[in-house]
Amino acid sequence: MKKLVSLFLAAMLAAMAFAGCAGSGTTKDIPAADSGAEASYTIALVPQQVGIPYFETSNDWAQKAGDDLGCTVIYTGPTSGDAAAQANIIQDLITKQVDCIAVSPLDSSAIAPVLKQAQDEGILVITWDSDIDDTSLRKMYVNCSTEQLLGEHLMQRLAHYMGEEGEYAIITSVLTAQNCSAWAKFATEYQEANYPNMTRVAYEPCDDDQAKAYSITQNMMTAYPNLQGVLGVTSTAPSSAAQAVREAGKSGEIIVTGVVEASVSREYLLDGSMQEANIWHPGKLGYLTIFTAMTLLNGDTLTDKQDIPQVGLVNVVDDQVIMTELLDITAENVNEYDF
């Protein structure tokens, strides 16, 4: 809720009245901002893990959105794929009484209790990048793409480079990450329905740890000597897989594609150890998250086909706002991207 500090009794009474309006503790009770008041909202952007280039780029643009929209953006999250740590961070944000918590959940069950507590405290809760199973615990989900569209697209691109045949493996984040799990599911289903000469031989979580993703790829190349493709559905996986493939002298022999930023994939795309990076713009996702939070805090709504500054056109379907741009990054165009 708004935090208004005033030396005048009238303003104090107005603030108390506002708190009474939000007393039922649900995000739906947050009223429109008074255009005559000097509102200052604090929005917490909680990634699955800090230090990963993908989320750091999201934060850079989120901070820009905060400057553009006149709000404070706190960026905080676990330093590893630790769901309990993420829950503890959210608990701390509740204590600080931020106005909005925007979280990319690592594990729905682990953070469900603290998200319910945040709602009970009158804090707006939204998800971004990844959703939570119990959607009643958040007001809106800021989505990079529909899960089915992205999952199928990832498989189409991998199959293209594999010639639609051969053994492949998928490296995911943590098994409880809703978004990565959904992309892998739709990718596999699309393969089974459309590329009968392809076979998935492994599905491994790397816990968003680059060293682990590298080790997993090494082990898979040993366990499956006919391996011809690796699809990374978390941004730490493709570059690590490409490094392992390159060091094994199998660049181009084992295809590597997946969700990863241009900056991280550049050297591997250019030397041929990775064939393609498939991603949306993570910075635009961060900007859209803050824009969405501010829209809801002000009591407004987003509309389908709305043109968002710095982001572009979005789709709004029920309680999701969805980016519409997917990027296929190759050796030929990688230098066009600055993230």
C-alpha cells in the first residue's frame, strides 16, 4: 500500500483511511492512485537466481522502468537455485512492507505460504518469467511467451539443425521450475508428434549451475555415444553444453540450441559449437514487469494489443500479459543484440 508521510493532520487521516480500504488484505483491494498525491511505490523484483546474465539484464531494464515510471525497484534473490532461500527473501520483503512483490518462482510449493502472507498484508503479488501453480496467490503473470508456442518453437529449431533425426537430450533448470518444465514438455510432445525419427534420451536438471550443466553434457556424451543434439531450456545450459561439445571436438556433430542470451552465446555461435539461441528480450521482460506492477498499483488494467513503451505490443489473456517477440540468434546476427 502507499506509504505517505506528512506533518499535517489531514494528510495523516487520509493515509489512515487509505489503509482501512486495503484492510481485507487482497491485492484486488488496492485502489487507484490519487493523481493529486505524490505516490512513491516500492516494487521488489525477485529472480530465480541473481548473478545470471539473463536476470541481470532483466534487472537493468527494470531499473530503467523504475526511473521512467517514478517508482523504486528493489532487485533481490537467491545466489543459487535454492527455493527455501527465495522464500526467506520474500519473507524479508513482507517485513519491509514493499508495495509489490514480482517473483519468478523456483518452487511453487516452497513460496506459496509466503505469497499468501504477502497478500494478507495487502502487498500486490505478481509473477514474471515463471508462474506459480496456485494462481490465486498472484494478481497477474508477466509471461515471455505462451509456454506451448515457445516449447514448440525450441523443438522446431533443434530439429531443423538435426535434420529431424537422431538422439537428443534436454537440460533444464530445477525440476520444480514451472516455466522450464512446461517448455520441455511441449518441446517433447511436439517432437513425438512431428519428428518420429528423433528420440529424447535424457532430461536432466542443472540447478542453474553452469559447471553442473557442463558436467551433465560431458556425462551424456559418454552415456549416449550417438547423441546428436542438446536443447537447453534454461539460460545457463546452452553455453555450458557448447563448451563441453567444443572441448570434446564435436562442434557441429552434436547440435546445441536453446534459451540463452546473445552475449553469453556469442563466442559459441561464432565458433560453431552452438547453432542457435532462441529467446525473447529479457530486458523488455523486466521492463514489462515493472510497468505491469505500476499499472495494477494505480488501479488500472492492461489491454490486449496494448503498445507498451520500450516493449512493444503485448497480448493480454485472462490474468496473463504476454510478450509477442521471439528471437532466433545465430552467428550471422548475434552482434545485433546488446544483451
